[in-house]
Amino acid sequence: MIEYLLLAFGEVVMIFGALGIIRFPDVYTRLHAATKCDTGGAMTILLALALYIDASVFIKLKLLVLTFLIALINPMISHAIAKGAYKYGIKPEVVVDMYAWDNP
Amino acid sequence: MSRIPFYLKERLEEVQKRVLYESYEAQKLPVWERITLTWIVLFSFWIVITANTSLDNLIIGGIATLIIASFMRDMLMEDVRHKGHLIEKIIYFLLLYAPQYLIIMAFRLIESNIKVAKNVIFMDIKPGIMKIRTDLHSDTGVTILANSITLTPGTLTLDVSKKLGETYLYVHWIYVETLNREKAGEKIKGDIEEWLKKIFW
């Protein structure tokens, strides 16, 4: 029963992430939607698969290794994209920008 | 100690901690402990990936991972805090620290997903880039802290800078609540930093 709940939660979160990429104003806020919703959605869908699948323990452990790798790699990629966009010269629409104070 | 004025006391405690760090605890773990910890990680990964528990496979995997661990002993275990016996460390990590971290991060991740959905619907954003200070110094600790900050609700790490022996993080915050750096640091980091300080420098 709980795997259907996890699957539905993952799908809804992925839909809201895709909506956020369209609706937010600039690169950095769009990265918020992409990173968090993709990580949470993919991890919950893989957990639901690991609970649902009818196979030996090692297959389930392999799916758990996949969730660990996604949680490790996804934030790093978003950090690299954000820093690259800042170095390229895209100005964020912000209230306070302490990064520009220290790197004029 | 009681004659020292109170405004010097904090600074003195900081200096004492620093001396302790540089004289005793900053040394790396002993060589055999580093090799054993790396070997345990690599061997469990071998068992999960090959999915085969026959005796030949276990012997081949044990020998191969032991050779790799003796070469690569500095890559994983360089920044682990020098405290306690080896078995004590493993038991504390498996029974106490890892479940604590998993439970904290699971609830934070669900909360952040719901918060992004709320932001998408109502569009109530007020973004800003803050600079916060951390007490961690090692590379592994700062990396794990930055990744955890990215997954907690409403924040995204931009860059790290090290100046004068202190580490600063630049964080893009989707709804700026305070402009005070220390209050913002407490709100952003939460209890993850306390957890990481038990294991890494």
C-alpha cells in the first residue's frame, strides 16, 4: 500500500518541478525547482520500486545504491550550473547580493 | 581563569581549541585504521554490485578490494575526526549517526518539495544571496554540508571561500527572512552542522 503513496507523491512532485521551471523568473530560482523536485521525485519513485519489485534482496539494494548516487550527484550539478551562470555574467534579481560585494 | 574579562574568554577558548586541533587531533588516523575503513566500504559495495555470495567471489573481491584500499587509503578517510577506537567508531556510525542523518534529511527533503510546490502556485518569492560562516574546515565536511544545504527547503549553495582560516558559504535564499548573518546561518544550517562536527573536521 505504501509504495502506491510514494509513487503518487513522486509523480506530483515531478509535475510541480516542471511547472516551476516554466514559471520562475530567472536562472537561480529555476534551479531551485529543478534540483529539489527532481531529487525528491526520483528518490521516492525509486524507493517505491524497491518496495514493489518481486526479486532478491540484492536487486533492491542496487536500487538503493541508485538513490544514494542521485542524492550525491544532483546538488553538485546544480551548484556547478549556478556558479557557471554567475561567472558568465547573468545578474540575479535579488534583494541583497553579498556575492557581488566580495567579488567586484 | 576567573580574573580574565569575559570578552576575552571566548577568544581564549577558541585559541585553545585551535591548539588542540593542531597538536593532537589534526593528525590523520593510523594507517591500518584508514586501510580497514576503506576496505569495509569497498567490500560492501563489491557484494552489492556483484549480487553473488559464493565463496570464490568473496575471496576474489576481498583480495582485490584490499589491494585497492592499500593504495587509495587517503581518498575517503582523510578528514575523519581522530577520536575513539576503530570498533567504537564503526558501531557509533552505524547505529547512531547514520540513522539520525537519514531521518533528518528525509523530512527536510519532503518539506522542501512541498515548499517549492507552494512557491510555484502562489509565486511569493523574495530572493537574495547571503554569506554565512561555518565551523567546518575540511574538504569532505564542507562538501557534505553544501550538498545538505542545497537539499534543505529554500536554499541553494553558490560558492565556498576560505579566508584567514575561516570558511564562508554563499547561499541563494528564495525568501530572505533576516539580513543578520548569524541568525540567517542558524536558520539555514540547522542541526546538520552539529551532526557533521562529530565526524569530520
